[in-house]
Amino acid sequence: MRYRAYLPLLLLLTLTFPAWPQRQTAQPPRVDGSPVDEDETRGRFTRDMEKKAAKERVAALRNDTDKLLKLSVELKANVDKSDENVLSVDVIKRAEEIEKLAKSVKDKMRGPN
């Protein structure tokens, strides 16, 4: 007889317990009412990161090409000052620096492959 008093409580717990975990795992809806997709969110994040990296790469290219132009102008001025029989060490160093920077610009233009 004592167990009959607990029967409605036991029945209530049995019926509500299986539905409880389902309510906790549901995704919150988006503004338009459709559920949030984890892969879509990850894809959007990846695209945003790629865009940011591309912008940074373009900014670095602009900076490097500005340096390249400046070094080229300086090299031209130094070559114009030098004699036909004498090239200064500064001219050679500047040419090597231009070569390295030009290779760096070329690699950046190719992208992250």
C-alpha cells in the first residue's frame, strides 16, 4: 500500500526524464527562424580569416613595392654618380637588397600555396 502513494511521482519522472536531454541539446534559432548550423558558422569564420589574411598580404605588398621603388631610385642615383671604371660597394649592396625584396614581393604575389 505504501508504494501506491509514490506511483504517480514515479510515473511522472519516468515520462519526463527521456525528454529532458532533448530540450538541452536543441540549437537556438537564428533571427530568420532557421537553426544555427555549426559547419556554416565554421565556414563563415574561415572565409573571414582568409579575407583578413588577403588584406594583410596586399598591405605588405604595397609596403614592399614602395621600398622597392625607393631602393631603385637610390640605386639609379648611385650608378649615375659612379664612374665607368668604378662601382661602389654601396651600389652592389643596394642591388642585392633590391633582388631579395623583389623575390619576396614575387612570393607574396603568388599567395599562400
